[in-house]
Amino acid sequence: MVAKVIFGRGSFNQLGEIIAPLRKNELAPFIFLVDDVFENKSSFSSKIPLLYSDQIIYISADEEPKTSQVDALVEEIILSTSNLPSGIIGIGGGTILDLAKAVSLLLTNNGSSEDFQGWDLIKNKGIYHLGIPTISGTGSEVSRTTVLTGPTKKLGINSDFTPFDQVILDPELTVGVPKNQWFYTGMDCYIHCIESLNGNFINSFSKSYGVTALKLCEEVFLNSLSHNESQDKLMMASWHGGMSISYSQVGVAHALSYGLSFLLGIKHGLGNCIVFDHLEGFYPEGVRVFKQMKAKHNVSFPKGVCANLSEKQFDIMIDVALSLEPLWENAVGKEWKTQITRSLLKDLYSKM
């Protein structure tokens, strides 16, 4: 679990105080990985507490994080610093937070990040890493995975060393998130809850978080809340939803959306929405409420994203989805291979 958490409006302003005792020396910088939407916002960048040789690296979140991107960042940091950094600080959405976690791990574990895609392959603790989400829903701020797209698969670096050492949850940082992105990412959290609560890996610990997150999602997306209350509750839903899947697992929507993302580059939140819209056969009540939320907020998804794919392209997506065995076991059971066939998955993808 994340050892230290600060929540509150304006808590981002405490970042300097938080990291000051963790600075090793003047030659061991803090590296700030920041979503590039903030690059030209001086009112924001001026709050980043830079000292000595600290660096800000602005990163586009337009694409899903890649293993090649992690490796390039690690190389850049090693070549630009004489000492191991004091820490990595990720400020952004799920893409930036996942990159921050992965870079922290790869600075102390030799090899390419693609070598560690899987479960419990990391052997050494990463350097100190702190996460500050600027959009709510992914749960990356609390999860034990950093999801990366590699040359042959989309799969997380799942380990007990992956979670952040500290997280700052400041709802004020989510101001200005576009409506569609707010909905897609919020639905990522909602789908986390549905898949966790309806899965075979559910337990009392996970359930307590999942039930809380689901209730908060329903309040945010079905009720009429004030702007501040909506921000606060969705940030807490993201946290609780992430905790729920950390101690259970996700399911069908995530498995299929990984295939969409790997082949077509569709971002994670949107990919989950496109898939979940067609999963009445697996999560009937969850999909019913999902469609109700979609209608209330007048949000639509791209249609026909798989309409012109070749058989080879369908096979690539199906291979990626089927490789995520823990997700299928959670969703369907230990005998999932007898029920989840290639023809079933192709039929589902063909509807998208």
C-alpha cells in the first residue's frame, strides 16, 4: 500500500515541505515528470519546488505509455545526472503516473522495461517516487502496476515495489479537464468497481473499497453535485477503486481494451468505454447503469473502430486480450479457457 497520503484542496502547495527531508544532497536531483498541458502555465510550474539540479521533464499524454519511452527517460536521467536522483515525482494523469513508477523501478533494476512486464519480476526497490494525479479515475496513484505498451504486448509491471511511496491528492488540480476526458477516465474507475465486485477474486478487504468507490461514482455521474463536491468525490472514488483492484483484479473490459490500445492506440479510458458498452452478457446491471450515465452526460464514443480490420489485425488484438490470464480467471473462473474462445472475442470486437 502507499505509505503516506495527503488529501485536500491546495495540498499541492505542500510539495516542497514533503520532499525537502528526502533530498540526499545537492547532486542528487528530484526529477519531475509533468504532463505537458502544464508546460506553458506559469501559475502552475512556479509551484514546483525546484532546487539545485532538479529537472522538469514535460511529457505528452496523447499516447499510452510505452516501454521504449520508459527506457529513453531512464537513459536521459542517467546521462544528465552524476548521482542517482533523490526521487521521481509524477504530476499528471494515468500515463504520467505510470511512467513515473516505471522510471523509478528501472533506475534500480537493470534491463529494459519490457523485461519486467508481468507479475512480480521486479527484484529491487525503486528510488523514492511520489504521485500527484491531475485527473481522477485511473487509480494509478494507488495501484501496484504500471501499464505499458511494449513491442509484443500491453501489460503492466506488477509488483509490490511499484506503488508510490507517497501521494498528494489535491482536487483543485483537476480543474480544466475536458468533459469527455473527465467522463472516460471517471468510467475507468466505475468499470474497475464493476469488474472487481463481480469477480472471483473479490474478498472483504477489496469489497469494502469497491463498494465505496461505486457509490461515489454513482453520486458523481448520476446526481447533481456542486463542482467542488464532484471533484472531491471523484478523486476519492479513484483512490478507492484503485485499492479495490489492487487486492482483487479487473476483468473482461480491461482485457479487451488492452487489445484495442495495443493495435489501434486507443487511450485506456476511452477504450474501456467502447468495450464496456457491449458487455451486457458479462455485467448486465453494470452496463445498464453505465448507459444511463452516458445518456445523462450526453457523451458518445467512436463507432466502427474495428470495422475495417483484417483477420491478422483481429488476431493481434485477440492474442493480447487472451494473454491477460489473471483478468479472465477473475471474470470467468479457473476454467475460463473453455468459455472464452477466439470466435467469441472476434464477435465482441466486431461490434465495436
